[in-house]
Amino acid sequence: MSDQATSLRPGSKRQMLVGVFGGMIPLLVAVVPFSMGLWGLGLLIVVGGGAFIFAVRQVRHTPSSLLDISSLGFGVLLAIAYFGFGNVFFLQHFGVVIYSLLLLQVVYGEARGEPFTLQYAKKMVSPDVAASRTFLDANRFLSRLWGVIFAAALLMSAFGASPFVLWILPNALVILALVFGPEIGRWYATRFLRSRESPSRFRFTSSLFVCSAPSRRKTFPG
């Protein structure tokens, strides 16, 4: 495979992060006003941010992910419940609801045989790389890791006895996973995929597995 085929599509790391986890960003930001009881402001962030990301994808002719759609739809339903009926139950249990939905997406992907991260990672690499067995296995590992993280965040949101455990700690865990995900992915490739491909050929970005290093080989073994 050529160097061009194995490289990431153009864009900065920040753009790639937004592109991959765009639908999650408004939810994470809204946790701050929600933790202070500022329901209206939090909903404005969720709905406004989700609508903005959706609009940008339409303008760029980029398909919206399930995470984008579910985040926006969830925000709209919460806004209707709050502004239309004055219901704050789901807002008060925002962490439980959102991490349950995210965990369900991971479980749904496992049931279909398509890892949760695969739909996002495939946007970053060439079709040949996306079709390889190594790429699939690495995303399967990372998807299951995200499942554990979402489950831990769900338990903290459900049974936490303080605002720190209910609001801050679960989201800090997700943010740490985004930050350290590349190193975790590199460790997995070094430990378990060494026999298939040299770990130096792979780079991990936004907690997803992507092949980006140049290679002199003409094929990418599946």
C-alpha cells in the first residue's frame, strides 16, 4: 500500500477529535451547568451544540453518526420535557440516562459484530485499511474498553452520594479515556498485534485505531 493510502485524511488532531466524537462534546460541556441546576443553559448547549454539529456535517456532505443523531434527539426530548411540562427528572439523572444510551450503543455494536468505534475510525483511513482484520480487531478491543468506561460512569452517576461522584468524576473518566486512549491503543498493538504488523506502523488518535505511518510494503495484511 502506498504512503498516501496509509495516511490519515487531511485535518488537524482537533478537527479529527471533533469529527469522531462530535456528538459527545455538547453532552460533556452541558454537565457543568447541569451540575449547578442551570437546566435551561445546559439544554441550550446540548440542543444548540448538537444542531450546529449536524448542520456542519450537512454542509460538508459528511454523514452524521449514530452518536450525533442520538445526542441531538436526546437533547430535543429533554428540552420538550423541561420547557413544555416543567419536568426535571431526567435532567437530574442526566448522567444515568446518557451513559445508559452510550453503553447500549456499545452493546448494540457488539451484537451486530461491528465495534462501536468502527463507524468513526473508518472515516479516518483508506478503505483498504478499514477492511483489514487488524483494524477490526483493534477497534473491537477499544470498543469494549469504552463499554467498561461507560458502565463505570453509569454506576457512579446512579449511586454516587456527592456532586463530585455524580457529575464530575464520570465525565473526568471519559475525558481521560479520550486523552490516554492513543497510548492504550498503542499498548494493545504492541502486546497483541505484533505478529501481524509492526506497531511502529500504527498511530492512535482520538482513542481510535488508525494506520498512518509510511510503509514500503504494497499490501496491508488483513
